[in-house]
Amino acid sequence: MMRVAVYYNNSDVRVEERPVPRIGAGEVLIKVMTSGICGSDVMEWYRIKKAPLVLGHEIAGEIAEVGAGVARYKVGDRVFVSHHIPCNTCHYCLRGYHTACETLHTTNYDPGGFAEYIRVPRLNCDRGVFLLPDDVSFDAGVFVEPLACVVRGQRIAGLQPGQTVLILGSGISGLLHLLLARSLGAGRMVTTDISPFRLDMARQFGADGAFDAREDIPAHLRRINGDRLADLVIVCTGALSAFKQALQSVDRGGTILCFATTEPGVDLPVPINDFWRNEIKLLPSYGNSPLDATVAIELIRSGRVPVERMITHRLPLDQTGLGFRLVAAGGDSMKVVIEPQK
């Protein structure tokens, strides 16, 4: 038997016992060492409709068992494992839209990362298991998935060196965008949030300006940026007010990257005429592909994105409920990591 943390809602996460998954041919069993709580894990409107379930998709661990036919991995290998994997052969994958692939939306591991062990299905084992370099810790490994999503977002947004970047929301995604954009040569970097704790962390990680989101952000941009708005605006919070603020903060020829999403049924009025005249782009980004994960691992290994500095809480599995409450509250916490073996 093994322990798992079962999600019922943001304030009700229970530690229960389940059998250790049995693997088949082409599969591996992972002993989960670390599992990060993602902001999407606490999107209650999204998660509760499938509850109860075991969440967790930012994991690092050791291979505990290898199924028949698995030749690339062995017991004891330190790995990161992707939960969603594209088929690489459909119409969307062949056009580079891997995260629109139906296979990516239907794959996962069993049962979820907030467990002592997970079974990695054959397809995920084939293209979603990545060896961690010796100098990348398990703690750092939990950032591979969220950083890979950020890598993909900035790539499709066409970030260029010297551009002014505004990041709306200074949670973990916002800080990863800040660090990656800085490492890629972005110019002035401005972030927002309503949490003083998060704004202070953004300043520590190199933001040129970090402001309360309720202030006049376009005015701050013009003051900092030579009377210009932002070349790239990245929305990292689901608040509709942030999306509206993005529309007001993007410069001519600029891009708005919707990295976060609103609840279903929320519409955003867009000033089409202004955007048409000024060639402003509005685009979303979801998930990541195996290429993005590979890039993320190298960024972490090289120290270009110092992810471990973002960890504020390390909790044993029986305190997963506390971890969810911390992340959902958005208070004085940044990255909360669960250690299932403790």
C-alpha cells in the first residue's frame, strides 16, 4: 500500500491509502521524491468537477521498477516525468501546435503526483520521461513542467532582446516569466500583483518596477519606459481586471500573451479598431511539449533560471492540505513543494 493526497476541494485534501500501481510492459514505476503544487491545482472551478482525485503534475523522482521492453531507463535513474504528452503525428502536432493535440489532453500518469508512487503509461514513458542531470536536485526538478510552459509561451510570443515586458501577476508563473525574459535579454521588466510579499519577491528577482495592480499601470510604464507602453504584456492571473489592464498597457506593434485564463463564460471586450490600426497581437499559450521540457531542464542545469530560490515551503505528504490552502490563499508563499516520502 501507499499514501496519496486526495483532492475534494481547496480546503479538503485527505491523505488516504491505495495499492501501489502495478506496471505493465513499456511502463515504469516512479518513487515520487518531490511534487510541486501548481496554481492550476487550486483553480477550484476547474478541479472540483472531477473530484475526488489525486492531483500533482510537477514531479521529480527515482525509477523504482521498469516494465518489459523498457531499454532507455533503469532502476535508480533520477527523472522528471511529463503528465501530458502529444502524439507527434496528428494534424496539430505536425503544424507545431502540440498542446492542441487530443492525445496531450487525454494522457496522464496514475494516479497523480501527490502520491508516494506513480505508474507512467507506455506513451508517457516513450516520450515524457527525462533524465535529470546530476547537478539538478529533485527540488529543482519540480520546476521543469512550469518552466517548460513559460518557455513555450515566450517563444510563441516572439520575445526579442531589449523589449519592455509587463507581467500581470507575480506568482510562480509571473516570476518564471520574469527570470526567463531577463535571461533572454529583455529590456525593462515591470510586474504587478496585489500581494506585497509577491511584489517584494519580484523586486528580488530583478524587476525594474513592481506595482500594486490596483494602481495606474500604464502611467507607471510611461514613466519608466520613456513615455511608451510595453512591447510584451504577459497575463499570469485569471482576474478579468488583469486582462482589461493588459489591453490598456500594450504598445503599438506589441503582443499580449494570455498565459492564464478566466473562468468559463467570461468574455473580454477587445478594442478591435485600435488593435487593427496598431498591429497589436492577442494570443494564448497552454501547456508545453517535450522540446520545451528539454529546454527547461537545460535552463535549470545551467543556472540561467535559479528556480530553487522560489521555494518557500517544503511539506510532507500528510500536510498537502496545508499546502493547498497556502497556494489558494496567495499570501506569503511562493512555491510550495510536497515531499511524498516524508
